[in-house]
Amino acid sequence: MKFDQPITRRESIRKLLQWSGCITLVGAAQLSLFGGPEAGAAAAKKRFIIEGIGQTDAFSVKDLARKVFEAAGGMRQFVSKGEVVVIKPNISWARTPHLAATTNPEVLQAVIELCQEAGAKKVRIADNTIENAKFCFSVSGAEAVAKKTGADLIYPKSSLIREMKLQGDRLDAWPVFLPLVEADKVINLPVAKHHILSSLTLGMKNWFGAIGGRRGSLHRDIHPNIVDLAQFFNPAITLIDATRIMTRNGPSGGSTSDVVKKNTLILSDDPVAADARASMLFGRRPRDIGYIRLAKKWGLGTDDFSNLLQKKISV
């Protein structure tokens, strides 16, 4: 995979069609996970949401991540042998994990290892950070995870940014971080936290770290811009890290007084449902979060969990 060559229109269309196909196949695979073939063809069309909670004092975050994916049939439901997988955490800020400004490195490591066990040819970590990338990767623990697992840590640079057609409602074209469109599969791995402009930053907002350009200008009309990005980036799966959540002074935080332990992971193939469920951890109603409400209206997913296959697990 050559990151130093521009992505053509034909290549981008092929990749988007490939993503659409993998989502359809994954949806069909869920049939055996939540009731077996006798559940009927209708169940195959349903998306799912799984919530994992660490209830014991000494629970392992890595074990929780593994159990959540096992409840969905295992990582092989989403990653196939020989594929290049890019994981998109939120590492925008140079903050240590206990401040909940960045994705928990234990969760990141667990997901990388599960991808490798599923037969991924290569696993890459990619995020276009706000603060200095080297500093962010080091302080957040992502650099150490990459070294331990052998995953590639992709540093953002201008040669990896290309303008692409987003065909959104407001955003027609925007510079995109190429590793996230050139991968065979993308896993969205955000941390759940407060955001001063969008109320919360969860899965759909995490795509701000998948683009370049003048991102600050997107803070005007932030909710429709979030949804435009969410309809363009189509991950195989979203895993929201709510082991610790930042309840105020987000998105950068900086104080443990802003942090609450929830010991929770939310896994879903419905980006709206994932964000909706995570918003409830903050005591918020999904319909009160502008981009969740708008994404549902535009058909990106649902906040009606009764329309989903649901499962809760605990460790």
C-alpha cells in the first residue's frame, strides 16, 4: 500500500464499494451470533449493539475488549485474513490515559491483537492529531502499544493528505488522511468525552481526526459537518472506549476531576446507535445531541435500540 501516491477517483470508488460490501456480509454473519439460522432472514438485516461492563474490582480492560468482540462472534466477523486494517483512535491531545482525553491504550492494544489473531496482514494506527503527533503518541501510550504489538504508527504528514469528494450535504470536497481510505478495513476506536462545541465527542465526531485542511472552520455548523464526515467514512465496526469518560472541560481536559470511571465498552455496526448509547453514560438523551439526531434523520443509523440485536456482557 503506497501512501505517497495520490488516490484516484476509480480507486476511491472501488474502496467505497468494497466497504459497502463488507458491511452487508458482516450484517448477514450476525445471524449466527444472536440466535442461529432459525432466527430467520429478517434478523440478518439487523444491526447490533453490545455493551460490555467491567464489574469486578480487578477486571482487565483487555479481557473486557476481548469478551465484547466474542459476543459479536469474534474479530473474524469484521477482519479477514490478509487484510490491512487501520485503527482510528482519538489521540488528538498529549494527555496521559488517566485523563480520558485519548483512547485507552489497553483497549487499543486489545483490538490490535484481536486483528492480528484474525489474520490481518498489517495493522496500522492512524490519527491526525491536534497537538504534535510524536508528543501525543508518546504521552498517550499509543507509541508504546505500537512497539509492543508490531503495529504501524502512521504519523500525519502532508504527503498523506489528499482532497477527495465527500459528497456531503455541506462538505462536497475536503482533504482526507489517506491511510483511512486505502485500508481494507477501518475500526473506529474513539474515547467518550465532553466537547465544548458538539456537547460530546464519540464515534462520529472522531472522524475529524481523519481529515486535514482547516479543520477549525468546520466548528461552524459543527453538527452537519460531523454527519457529512460520518457518511463518508464507513468503518467495519465502532468500539467506543468509555472505560473512563471526560464529563466536562472537553475535549482536551487536563484534570482528574473531569473524569468518571464507567468501565464500559460499546461495540456496534451502527454508528448512530453506538453514539446514542454512549451519550446516555453522560446522562444525556440521544435526541438532544445535534449530530446524533441529524445522523438518524439522514439514515446513517438509529437510536431506537429495539430495532437492533442487543447484548450485554460483564467481566
